[in-house]
Amino acid sequence: MTKPYSNSPGHPRRMDPGTLWPFLWTFADDLIAYGHTPATVSTCLLPIRHFTVWLAHSKIAPTEIDGGTIEQFIHHRCQCPRPRKRPDLPLSAVSVRDLYRFLRFLTESGVVPLLALPTTSPPAKPIDKRGAEFLDWLRRHRGIAESTIITYRCRIERLLSALGPNPAEYDAGLVRRVILEEAERCPSCVKSMTSVLRGYLRFLVARGACQPGLDHAVPTVACWRQSALPRYLVSDDVEKLIVSCDLATPGGIRDHAILLLLARLGLRASDIRMMRFGDIDWEGGTLLVCGKGRREIRLPLPQDAGDALLVYLTKVRQTTDCDRIFLRSRAPYRPIDRHNLISNVVKRALKRAGITDTPSQGANLLRHSAATAWLRAGATLDAIGTILRHRSADTTAHYAKVDIPTLQKVVQPWPGDLPC
């Protein structure tokens, strides 16, 4: 790639990068190794080379860099050689992000002292000791996913502030009062609050920290389970979804494999995100899936889904140290770390296929569609529940509502005007 600076003697306003010059080049090489294009790397280096020039101009050694130095540079009124177009304005958020990335690189290289740089997520607030033990218990013994643990943490913090620090003083009146106050403050999250509180009270009872039976004092929230029909697509629309992928692009090949796995096996978004190389048995043609509660099952890998997965792995997927199968389609090529990115694959495919009248647009749409198609093809509810890894048969029975021909066979005639 082109050098960040011109070192020709006739350059009118030569910039001195100082002692960080070789590290700037090493950092650029790392960005190229991550898959960034030369144009992207050049843009990323603009605020970084400005920072190195400012350090040399201000006579600040790399070992003296701290949080105050960074803030001073971000908000300084630029008088450096070749300044920014608007020196009276601070750096943009994108430039600050690139600068922080370079500083992390310098910290890992031992050039600058350890810095408390901002991260993508704020540090977690301290939590009560019993609350921390409850979250650890959920993680170890219940197999709760980390994303769910984060949600539970927010809920339990609010509950603990209302319940008080001493579980031995909890009673039925306090429990009900806390839930009723939550219902007035946030009606949309009261159901999840009751679930978290009920689990926390059972945890305390098992530890002997509060009186038994308090979990029965938690008010129940009205919820008519299975009251709506499953959200699904007909088989023709599912196929339109799959063929809409552009197999001439790396992103299209990856999305094609993801859609086939969702549609053929009814996987969840989390199943796709956590899929690893060791889960695939190519000789046996099976796929190991570990879902909610760490429940594992080995499913047969359909031919078309296996072929699409093989094409993605051999021709598209970047070589990285991570054993997760599906990576982001743009540099840096890191594992997909959020469920909504899998749902976005389905959403984009719906738009490409011109399917607009869908009941939902997430990954679960294809899961429901697969279950509905299996039922109409003659599969039993027990078999469907096994493939979908349902804990309760009632959950699988939800799909029986769309099997109209079978329901017509068991429907009873209307009694008419018969006396009671």
C-alpha cells in the first residue's frame, strides 16, 4: 500500500511521525491481514498519523501517553503540519474509534502503558453478593446463555433494590408489593420480572436464606399461551427466499448456507451463531446442535444444506484462529456475535424475494415454516418436537393448529338448539 507520508526532501510541509513510525506500518499490516482493503487502511491511518505527528510536535514520549493525553489530542485546536479541514472541531467518532484501536495495538505491543480505553459495552455495575451467586448458579446449573444472563442481571438489580439486602426479612406482602410497583412502572416487562423473582426466591430457599414457599407469593401475569397461529411461510416462498441469494458474491454464498440450515433443520439463530467445525460429521452426514439449556442433539445434515456449507467453508470463509463456522462477511472477519445478525440475513432475503406480507422477519420465521411443512408432510408431533428440541409437548402441539385437513377429521358437529 502507499506510504502514509511523503519522505521526499522537496515535500513542502514534511510531517515527523516520531518514534511510532515503525509501529504505524506494523499496525497497517495487521489491518491488511484482517481483510481490510488498502483504501480502508489508508482512511483508518489518517487520524492515527495525525496523532503521531501531534505527539512529536508536542514532545510527548509514547511512554507518557495516558487518558489525559488522548483527550487533549481529540479536542486540541489543530496547528499541526497538514491540519484537518476543520481544525476548530474535535475528531469524529469514527476517527476516535480508529485511534483507540491503534492505542490498543500499542498497549499489546508493550510500547505504551496499559490504558483504560473505552470498550463497545460499558463495564458492568457491581451487584449484590447473593445476586452474583444467583447469576452464577443460572450459568453453571441451568445452562442459561450469557445474553440471557445480561437480561437477568438488569432485572435482579432492580428487584434487589426494592426487596432490600436481608432475605430473611422477605415476606409475601413485600414480594407482591414489589411486583405490583413494577407493573405500574413498566407493564411490558412485568412478566419477565416475575420469572426472575420466582427463580431468585427458589434459589434463596435452596440456600436456606429465606422462608420457604415465598415463590408462590409472586403474582402470576395473565398469558394465554398458544392463543395465536404459528408464524410461517408456505413452501414456495421459502424456496424463493433461498434462491434469492447471489452465489457470485462471498456474502451471498454465506447467506445461502445459513438460510438452508434454518429452513431445512429449523435451527435457531443462536444455533447458527455457535456452530463450530467439530459439530459437523462429514462422513456420517450429521450435525451436532447445542441449544437452550445446553441440550445437545445430532441431526441429519440435508444434502443441499451440506453442499452449501461445504462451498462456503472451502471457497469463501476467511482463515482465522476461531473455530466458529460463520464469520462476518466484511473485514475484520470475526465470528457473528449477535443473534440479530442472523435474523438480518432472513430479512434481507425476504426483501430480495419480494415477499412483503410476512407475519415476522426473523430467523424464527423459517423455524416455524419448517415445523409446519413437516407436519403437513405427515411427520408426528413427537418427531417434530425432537428435531426442534422442545422441552414440552404443548409447545409442539402449537403447530397442529395449521394442519386443517387433520383437524377437520376430528371436529364434532355443532349441537344446534339442543337443550342443556
